[in-house]
Amino acid sequence: MTVHVPSADTRRGSLLGDTWVVARRGIQHIRRQPEALSDVTLQPVMFVLLFAYVFGGAIDVAGGNYREFLMGGIFAQTIVFGAFGVAISLAYDRTNGAIDRFRSLPMAKGSVLAGHAVASLMRSLLPVVLMSICGLIVGWRIHTSVADAVGGYALMIGFSFAMIWVGVLMGAMLPSPEAVQGVAFTALFPITFVASTFVPVESLPSVLRTIAEWNPVTAVAEALRTLFGNPSAIQGPDAPWSIQHPVIYSLAWMVGIIAVCAPLAVRAYNRTIAD
Amino acid sequence: MSTHAIEAVGLIKRYGDKEALAGVSFEVPRGAVCGLLGPNGAGKTTAVRILTTLTGADGGTATVAGLDVATRGGDVRARIGLAAQDATVDALLTGRENLIMIGELHHLGRRVAAARADELLEQFDLSDAGGRLAKTYSGGMRRRLDLAATLVARPEVLFLDEPTTGLDPRARNELWDVLDTLVADGTTILLTTQYLEEADRLADDIVVVDHGRVIARGDARALKRQVGGSQLFATPTDPGDLERVAAMIGDIAGAPPGIDVPSRLVQAPTDGGPLAVSRLADALGDAGIAVDDIGLRQPTLDDVFLTLTGEHIAEEQPQEVAR
């Protein structure tokens, strides 16, 4: 029996449908690469446990316990690192010819990038869920209203979305997955550590302290601490504006990153695949 | 509707200063197999990329399945299959998942896509491996899966960019057999190759490309005629006799002979037929020159290619001589 294939004239696709096919593939990839799977499952849990129990005793946080302080930072770091995933998977697809194969198919315009973006959101948000559970177990609590809590998670989703565009830009500009890895380690690590991610900003020397105060990673971490009612890195009237208004400041970063990076990323991506 | 499945007119493509295609024109009738033959960097892949809408031409026009590749890209893509130079199967999906994904992206619907995937796995002798991740496949299996993936939506026109590069001879023969069945089904195929044997074996019509230009075209027989008939050859036992043998062959064939020193082969095109061989044998006997081999052979596409592009090959690889 031969399978009847509808004729080309009658086949209709949609952006949503094609995006989902590419996204599902991306999720399969995560599930089937042991190191990618551990990045999104074991590693976040380990981070929470390590910082909570190893550093927890050594770091003092004014007005609260370190485990509560830690969660905002660790969420922020996970979201920023989300840029990695999409950059690596895009660079990988480009170097092994998958992008060309997709482009030879009658797919909706933009569905390859959109599919990568959806898979990458999953990659960022699954660890957030696991860390939340793990955090609750080690003593982290949300002390604010349901609306504030929802706002906190919405901020994480929004900032993840912004970081995807940074990732697309990296993936389009760098020649190989290895290059992405290199840049990520030399750029993203300092950015996430010179911040109030794991330690209160007051403990940093003055120049680093200023950088940390205005670092968007600090902003996201502080915004989450504020929205969840957890102890903050800096309290006091002499803190800079960025620290006094972390939610607005991180929303501004989010919008700014999307406004700048998304058009650049789409352009860079289109250029790299055009020849 | 056009009778041609592929029609390229004056295609030009530049990468910086380099002209990858300098006005390439050819057409492929529906149901035919056309071989784009040329050395590395001749522009074969660039031509395929333009015809499959992966890149735009800087000049010229092309239609595939009767549709302009520049303006009807989406409709063209729904009607073609492309197997790129490196098999682009997804290593982290199973063979079956690979095929279903392609089917879904051709908008066949999940049920049809799954049924079609099973059918193709069967046809390509991959049924047992269908549930395994493609990264566990051998090179030959990957190629077969890649080819199967191009056929999911039953394309009107199939593009195969160096389909057997990197395959061992056995896998290559298997793939050739599969292509034969496609041809029997009436699929139009454009394949690029550096292997003359492959173009001769598979293609009805051969377009020889070099430096972004079409330098010859025709079926294998017509191309062979361009070389000037059969080759009269002899292999003297003593390399010291090469010059004398060459003089004799040149005399009898009436054309300047080629000498390949390492293999001690002297040959020249002739239309003298078997009589030329006996005359050569007589002449050698009279002169008392011993030979390992003597005869008349049909020209291969290799000879055609070297006749047409001999200059170029001599430039880049001076040590390589016509055999």
C-alpha cells in the first residue's frame, strides 16, 4: 500500500504549527544530551543546595537568612545563562547543515528562530520550576501577595525572552558552538558574578560595587527579592536608583535588550544563512 | 506548463570579487536525470543553492517545477527535495522522527507524515533502525535516511549535491540502485558529482561546469565523441621506449599522443578502429619493442573532462597527466 501524499497545492502550514515542530525537536535535543539535560535539571538543584549549605553559613545578609536571599540571585543567573542554550543550539544547527535543510522546506518565515526561542524558554524555565521546589524544601518562602509572586515569575519569563535575543545574536555572529562556549564563559560568568547574585553588594570593593549596583543581573535578582518579599542586598536610603527601583530598572533592561538585540539578531541571523 | 522541470538562464552569483557562477544556463526535461559535473569549486553547489532557493542569484533567472525560484520560493520548496553535500539528518532524533519531522514541515499532517515515514524506512531498508537515534547510524545509513527525508513529500524535482561523497564503494552502489528506482517513478533529478563514473552511470544528460561556466553538455556518448573517438594505446615494457612508441602511435592515429610516464601509458585518439591496433602491433614488432599492453578503448568521461578542462588541471596539479 502506498501512502497518499496530498498534492503541494493543497498543503497549508502555519507559523504556529511549524514553530511547534522546531520547538519539539529542540526539547528532544535537550532530553537526549546528557549534559544539556543535567544543565536544566541536576545543575540548578545542585546550585541551590551548594550555595544554601556551603556558603549559607559564611555569608551574612542583613535582615534575613541567606537561603531566602540566594533564590532571587540564582533565578537571575539561570535566566541570563539561558542565552547560552539558544546560541549553542543555533550555532550547532548552522554548522551541521540543519538550518539549510529547514530553509529548503516550505516552512513559515521565522518559524526556525521562533521554534528555537520556544525550546530555549523551556530550557530556562524548567530549571526555574525545579529550583523553586528545591528552594521551598531548603526554607525559601514567598512572603508577598499572589499578584506579586505572579509578577516575579512573569518577570523571569520576560527576561528569559529578552536573553533569547542575546543568544540568537551570539549564535549568528560566532562561527561555532565552541566559540559560543568560549564567549559565554568569559563574558556571562563575570556578568553574573559581579552582581548581587550570591553576595550582598556592600561586600564588594568600590569599583566592582558600582558595576554590580547597575548590573542588570543585580536588577533582576533584586526585583525578584522585592516581589517575593525576600531579604534584599542593599537596604538604605543612600543606595543608587537602580537598587531602590529594581523592578522598573529590570523592566527597562528587558525592553532595552529586546529593542536593540532582536532586530540586530534577526539581521545577523539572516545574513549568516543567506549565502 | 513548461515541459522542463528545471530551467536556468544566465545564472550569475558573486561572492565578493569571486564569480562563483558566470552565466550558467541549462534545462532539465521532466522525468530526466541531469548530472552537473565539475571539479571542486566549479560552482555546482552554488547552482543547486540558487535552484533550491537557499540563496539568490545576482543575475539570470531560474524556474523549478515551472515556478520562478526568486518570486515563488515557498511554492518551489513544497515541490522539491534537497540532499545537501553533508547528510543533514538530525543526529539526536531517531530515523523515524527525522522523517516525521520533515513530513510535518511539509504540512502533510502527523498521521500521513508517520505513515509516509514508515513507508520510506521500509523502502530504504531502515525499518529495523527506524527507532534508533540517527547518531548511531553508519555513513551509508545516514545517506539513505537523508535521501529518504528528501522524498517524504514526493517531490517533483530532487536535488542531490554530491550524493555519494564519502561513501565506500558498496554503499555507493546501494545508493545508485535506490536512485534507479526513483528515476523509474518519474522523479526529475539534478545531481552534482565529481565522479565521472557516477554521472555516466546515473545521468541521461551531463552538464560539465568549470569556473562557473558550462563548458560542455550532452549525453555521455555525445561527450565522448568530443574527445575524438576511441583511444589507441600501448604500454611499453621499457620506459626508455616511451618516445619511440609515442611517435608510432601519433603516426598511426594521426593525432598528438599523450604520455603518462609513471604508468608508461601512451595513447592518442583515433578513428582508425581495430585496424589501427594491428598496424601498431606490426610497427612495434618491426622495431622490436616489447609492450605489456596494447589496444583500443572507449573514451571515459575522464578523458572528456581532461580534454575540456585539461589546462586548468595542468595548472593546479602539474604532476597529474592524462591517462
